[in-house]
Amino acid sequence: MKKKWYLVKVNKLITENGQLQDELYRERLIVAELKQKIDNLEGSLRQVEEENTLLRKYNGIFGVEMDKLYEENKALQERSPDEANDIAARSEMKHILKGQIPDEYALDYNKTFVKQSDKIYKKLISELKKLMSGHYNPSLKNLLQDVLDPAAEEIQHAKKHRDESDPTRRFRQNRRKLAIAKKSRKEKESKGKKKADPEEETIDAIFNAEVDIILDALYRMNIIDK
């Protein structure tokens, strides 16, 4: 009985030993594979370091060459006859351009651009008025017909269906509404009723601003007197 138990124990130990041997073999394979990967990585690292060293060497060589080329190019630019005196060249170009522009439209470089623009603007307006004379001489009544004419509302209503494609139709309609609102407010005030509410005052301010813009434009063109 004792001998049988001993044989069972020995067989169990032999089986466990075989399993451990197999596991050890697998671990050795894994270690060998990892060593191979480490060797490959070390080889790649050495190659990268060699390439990096070579690139740094070339970079230093190219840097020296670039510095030499920069100095040579700088010397050539300084000796270039085309750029010998850029100030004189600019002055000559300004003189050429000045000869092609009438004196009355020439810019004064000692003044600001806004002042020069205003000066040219006033001269061009007078020239424009001369060109328009004989072809288009509208009166103030014609220019402000839609605002001042009491029949403007009926005229606009009659043109409503015909002017659907007119891009300024909405602007004219809004202007007509402002005129009606202003007239209504004046009628209320003349009858002794309460003053217009803030919304009506805003409408009146917008209307007066539009009229002032139109009158200012006409005054600038010297079509009407202030």
C-alpha cells in the first residue's frame, strides 16, 4: 500500500516537472524574442544617430555656404547700377507721374489724404455739374417729389404692381410711410391732443435725417442754396 502511494507521488512529480520544463521553454523563447527586438532597436538607434551626425555635418557645411552666398549677394546688390541711388530713382518716378497729372489734381504730400480727397472732390463736383448742364437740370421739387407731393401716396400705389422688380421700391414705400406718420403727428398736435409717443418721435427723426441727407447732397452739387 505504501509502495503504491509512493509511485503515485512520483508520477505526479514527474508530470509537474514536465509542465515546468514546457513553461520554462516557452519563457526562454519569449526572452530570446525580446533580446532579438532589443538588438534590432539598438541597431536602428545606432543608424539614426549616424544619420543625425551626418545631417548635422552637412547642415554646418551648407550654413557656411549660405553665409558666403549671402555676403556675395549683398555685395552685388550694393554694386548694382540699378539700385545705386534708390532715393533719386523714386524722385524721378514721382516727377514722371507728376507730369502726367494736371496740377489742380496733384496731391500735396505735406497734407493729409482726407484734405486732398476733399479738395479733389470739390473740383470734380464742379466738373460734373458742367457736364450735366443741358442734359439733366432737376429742380428741388422734382428731386423731392415723393416726399413733398401730397399725391405721392396715390402715385406709388398705382405703380405698386408695375414696380415689383424695382430694387428701390421698398425704400420709396418706407419713405412714404414716414411722410404720412409725420403728417398725422402734426395734425394731432394742432388739435391740442397729447404729444407723439417715443416711437413717433423716432420715425420723425429718421424722416428729418433722410431729408437732411438729400438736401446736403444737393447743396454739395450747388443745385440748391442752403
